[in-house]
Amino acid sequence: MKVDSAGLDVLSREECLELLSSTPIGRIVFTDRALPAVQPVIFCLDGEDIVIRTGAESKLAAATRDTVAAFESDDFDPRTHAGWSVTAVGRTRAAHDPAEIARLSALPLAAWMPGKRDHFIVLSTERLSGRRIRSQSVPR
Amino acid sequence: MKVDSAGLDVLSREECLELLSSTPIGRIVFTDRALPAVQPVIFCLDGEDIVIRTGAESKLAAATRDTVAAFESDDFDPRTHAGWSVTAVGRTRAAHDPAEIARLSALPLAAWMPGKRDHFIVLSTERLSGRRIRSQSVPR
């Protein structure tokens, strides 16, 4: 296992993708009127892409049309602080092709919020990095 | 309870601060070499400011010197998707004054990662917004 300069286990791309497929909730990071913005989302992997379903008129849909965004998911034990986090940075695009939309509609992406959610954001995981923190390695 | 256009409960500033004080883990959102970046952190409230402890030489310390950053914390049930999220956007600064550093050092900010963590980032919660998602309101 590779360890980074801070003493944390460095996860491989394969481990990052496996962890991302183990949880339905993440956070997308984008720019909203020149300010950093972050929003929790339900997501799903489609191959190595991150797929998010939202409303076509949402602030998130508007802010993620053909830009670069970050995405983060994690799972930590609040008591021991042991856990993992995975961060992706990549280009985002809206799905437009009807065949792609039909395919993405079949993904296990539960509707989270009320309202029409017929817009799919696809984030490529060009840069994917992950760390694991072991409870044994946590000093006080 | 106020409800937003997506049908989510809008939390008051007081509720946001109360929820932030209920959890030790959040995510700070900043810009790293012109790209969006996000990093999980242990945090603590100091009045209405968010305080994060890190190493003085860390990427996070360098990226948050006198800028605007976002911060997010949440707690969702992965099964029902019920839960809450709170987002803050505000100016960040490094604590320099020895009296302030002594005071922040006494905060219940557990060391998370190995290594020297003697740098305090203070993020003001100028903009604070929160939403609650009730499991009852989640359609499939």
C-alpha cells in the first residue's frame, strides 16, 4: 500500500471506483457566480463516469454545462475518524443524445428531491484520487 | 417551516449553526491551480466561525490564505436519503495572533492525520444555508 506525505494510504484508481460504487451519496463542487459552491447529490457510476440526475432548470444543471467540476464522496466513522474519501476532477457535460438519456434513465439513480428530474450530468473521472485513514494511525 | 422551490425544508441560520456543532466532519471547497478542489476535514465552530486545523505547509493551508471558500457538512441516511446539509461561503484567513492561536488550540479539534498540525484556518460563515430532506417527502 502506497502512503502519502501525510501518512495516509493512497488508494488506486480501481479502489477509488470500487468505493464510489459502494455509496449513493456524494458532493459536486462547482462555481456559482464566481463563488465556490458545493451540493450533495445522489450519484451512480456509468462505467468510469459519475452520473447525477437533476432538474433541467436547476442551478446545478446551469452551472455544470461543459465545465470542469470536482466531486467528492467519503465515509468516516465520526468516533474514530477512520474511513476513506475519494475525489474526482473532470469535465462535466449534459446528456443530450436520446439513446444515452434512455440508457442513463435505467441506472439505479433514485429520485431524491421532489420535482421533475430529467436532466443528466455526466462527470468524467479524468483525475481520481483517494485516501484511507486507519483508526490505528490516528494520534491524539 | 419555510420550503424552497424544490420542496425542501429551508433551515434558519440558528438551525444551521446547531447542526454544524453536532458533527466533527465536513468538507472544505477551494481552488487549487485554477481547478475546483474539495477536501474532507475535522472542524469545530468558534462562535459562528468554522475552524480547521492543518499543517502550515499543507496544500490546504496555501490555498486558503485570504480567499473565499465554501464549506459543507451533511448527514444523510443512505437508505432513505433523509437528512440535512449545511453550506457556508465566506472569507478564509490563517490565524496569526499568538493569543488567538492559543485560544483555538484549546478547541476540541482532534488531530486527524499524522504530522504537525499547527496551522488554523478560520472561515467566516457570511453566507450560511441549509436544507433538510424528509424521508416521507421522497418520491421514487
